[in-house]
Amino acid sequence: MTYTSLPELQRGCLLAFATVILIMFIYCIIRMFDAGRRNAYLVCTCLAAALTFAFYQGMVMYQQEDLPSFGVPVWIIVCVLTVMFLYCAYMMYNIVLWQKSNITSMSVKEAFDKLPAGIAYYTEGGVPVMVNGAMQELSQSIFGGNVVDALEFWEKIKSHDIEDSVRDDNSAMVRAGDNRIYSIKRRAMQVRGVNVYELIAADISREYELKRELEAKRDKARVLNTRLKALMETLEYVSMSRELLKLKTSLHDNIGQSILIAKRYLYAPDSVDKKRMLEFWKDNVRHLVNDEPEEWELPYYVISKEADLLGIRLNIIGELPRERELIPVVDAAVSAQVSNTLKHTDGTEVTVAVSETEDDYVLSLKNDGEAPQGEIEPQGGLGNLRGEVEAAGGSMEIVYSPDFILKITLPKGERNVI
């Protein structure tokens, strides 16, 4: 039986079978070229594809009645097509096995698209060389479209930078439409003498939230730390007051003993050592007459200890006023400066320079932190301090240039009492 004697339906089935085999050969040849397998397998595949195409073309021409007859036996056509199909199936299987053990450009592209991080490469003109799916999804989430001009995409990313991020020319942080945070970094490189830019977008939402939580906990810890240190300062002051009470009690007992010794001397002079009794009395009187406070009793001692506990170094240049009426004012001024340094400037050192004129004390207080951007209105702690200074007969001035200095003038002598 020849091809011409077959019914039209069977001829159509053979023609469709040949078409499928021809498509399979074309697929194999394309995959082999793409994988770089230019060897004997490729030559044999091309020859088999050419033979299959010849049979296919002959059958097509007969179907269109361009040939008077096609007298090839049917079994030969079926055998040839079957062999070609089996060979083509073997080649496709061989390509799959080879791809599993070798890296091809298609493998790289597939792996590139499966990466969770967004990656894009583009030339100086902004022409995308390769953009994976994650980067395209990020672009759609933020801007509603794919990356067409990568340079324009990068400029838009920089304009969407989050306010509290670290800014430079090659990094940015953006918030996507799903409220996730992405860190995008750009790197320049050369590939075969061509300048190429790389963009890498990483999802840092978890890290960003942890940073925010850490900052909130740090602020809370700072408040608690300040309270604990203030409590320690209070305990220290209570301890000093207790020691002072002990001293006063001891002095009271000594005076009582002096009175008893004096009473005994009046009744029986010979029973008391007169010289020792007089020394005992002189010692007690000396303690009563001397009303100069010790250094640890001054409020300056407490505020200096408080500054140390808060991590602020307090430098005092000169001698602070020791008049009783001025001590609370000076203490309030130093305390306000230490507090403002800790809260508003992130400084670690406060300097108090004291100078004297014939009638006044002049205190200049400054810190090593960042100066305010403009003039500030004295309110809160500074407002209260101004009221205390003026009540003591002095004046307060805030100097902004060249350094931020709190300048306080306090009068000497009795003029401070109003």
C-alpha cells in the first residue's frame, strides 16, 4: 500500500504526526543552541530535522495536488516518522539531563527570577539589561508599572526615601504599597568595558520594626534610668542628712556632758580636772560658733553627683557663690543646664565658668552638644530659672553666637534680697 492509496483521514493523521515531530526538532535545535551544545548531537539533529521536513513537504505538496502521485509505501513513511519521533524524544530527554548537571543562560535567568530580593541591571542610559520578578513587583507596588527606564526608576526611588533613613547617593529606603520597608542599594561596575549599574532591593520590614521597637524601649529605659538615678541621689542626700543628725546628736550629748562636769565642778572643785574641763568646753563652743557649711552639705555637691550618675561630666571653672541666698539659684541653673544637655543636645559635658566683678558674679554655662538651630523661647525649666534669677536680683541672657551659652549675672552682698 502506497501513500496515495490511503484514505484522506489517515493521510491527514500522518501529516499531523510529521508536523509534531518537526516542531519537536525545532525546539531541540533551539535549546541546544541556547545551551551552547554545538557538537555531533546538533549536526545529527539538524540532519534528522531536514529529512523530516522533506517528508513533511512531500506530503503537503501531495495534499495540494502539486504532484501527480506519491508512490512511497506507507510502512516506510510510518517507520521513518516513528524513528524520527523516538530520536527527537531521546534528544529532548538528553537535553533535560544535561541541563540538570550544567548551568545555562536559561538556568541563570530562572534562578534570577526566583530570588526573593529584587535585582536589576541597567546601562548608563537607563536601559534595563536584566530585571527580575521581585524588582518588577516592587516597581508595580510603588509606582504602578514595570521598570522601563531604570535610571528614572532609581530617581523616583530616591524621592520616596523614608525620612529617618540614612541618606546617600547610592542607598535608599522606601515603603511599598503593602506597607513593607525595602532597602535599595546601587553599585557601579564594568562588564566587558561597559559601565553597568546594579540595584538590589531587600525586604527589611522586620529589621525596621525591631529598630523602632528598640528606639521606643531605649527611650523608656532612659526615662526609667533618669528616675532611678534621681532616686539614688535622693537616697544619698537622705543618708547625708542622717549622718548630720548623728553629728548633731553627738554634739548635744557632748554639751550635756559639759554641763554635768561644770555642775560637779561647782559643787566639788577638787573632783574635776579644771584644765580638761576647759578644753572640753572650748571644743564644744567651737562647733557651735562655726556655722560654715561643709562642702558635702552644699547643694552643688548633690547636683555634681547627679550629673555623674546621668553620664554628664561637670566642669566648674572658678568658685561658685557661697552666699546662702544665691546657692539655690546657682544649683537650679546648673541642674537646668545638665537636664537640657541630656534631653536636647546628646552632649556629655557641661562647663560652668564663674567670673567676678566688684559687685556681681557672672556664670557662663555651656555644653558640648549640638546647638539649637535658632532662637528659643525660655519656657518650662528655663522660664522658671529666669524667675528665680530675677527674684534674686540678677539677670539671665541666652547667647546664640558663636556658641550657645546661658549667661547668668547675680549680685553680691545684700542687694540680692528683695
